[in-house]
Amino acid sequence: MTKQTTYIERDVSWMYFNHRILQEAEKQEVPLLERLSFLGIYSNNLDEFFRVRVASLNRLVDNENLSEKNRKAIKKTLKTVNRLNEEYSSEYTKAIKRVFAQLEEHHIRLLKETQLNDEQKQFLKRLYYDKLNGSTNPIWLSAISPLALLPWCIQTNIPCLRPIHQHSSERRLRQYHVS
């Protein structure tokens, strides 16, 4: 009699692992900024996973030298990963909205430059020239939603994002990293 071994495929297992990070971000007993950090970790992990692992799996499926058995197994993994991602994505959206609402209760807001009044714009300009200029490293990012970027900024201790308009059709964010 042979024993059948049950295991969870590594990429699916990785999705479960990353989901546990998301669950930490949803726990009310975890301090608010730590929850925001967990959201950033979750998001960064997921981005890298899709850039590296999922892209590799998709390339393997297209490999004409791959056996049909392996192709089916990879397709099954991709289907499971995509299903889990869809499920976790709605969870992430709800979690980040809750965390942002709680940040708002503590008067912490993510604002666009157009939402600042003249006094706030002057304050940020003075802060940059008096305190940050010379000790920052600009990093150019294109077409990224500030909502998606905030957890990453907190995780990496990035204090300021400023939209820069070079052309009316092009919008970039300049990110200042305090050294």
C-alpha cells in the first residue's frame, strides 16, 4: 500500500504566507502605523511575486518543450494564484480604506498638491529648502497612485511625495528620501 503525500504547491503556499501578513494589517490590536507597514510589506511582496514567479510560470507554460502534465500543473497553479489574488485584493482594499480612515481620525492625511492651501504649500516649500534640500535623494516614479504608494513610503521611511508636472499629459511624482 502506497502512502499518498499531500502538499501545497510552493507558489500557492507563498500566497497563503503573504495573506497572513495582510491579516496582521487587519488586526485592530496591532498599532495603526504597524498595520500600515504590514500593508506595505504585503503589497511589495505581491508585486515582486508577480514580477518574478508568476512571470516565470507564464513563460514556462509557453515553452513548447514542456510536457503536457507539467503544463497542466502550472496552469492549475496560475489559476489558484489568480483566484487567491482576486480574493485577497478586495481584502487589501478594505483594509487600506479602514487604516486610512483611522489615520484620518488622528489627523493624518494623504493629500494631493491641489488639495493644499497656499499656507500649506509655502510651509512644505520652506521645509524642503530649509531642512531637506541637500540631504535628499530624488527617486522618479511614473503614474503611480499615491494611495498605493503610501504604505511603501512608510515602510521605507519616505516622508514626502510631491507631484511634478513636466507636461500637461505627463504626471510624475518626485519622492524625497531623507538620509
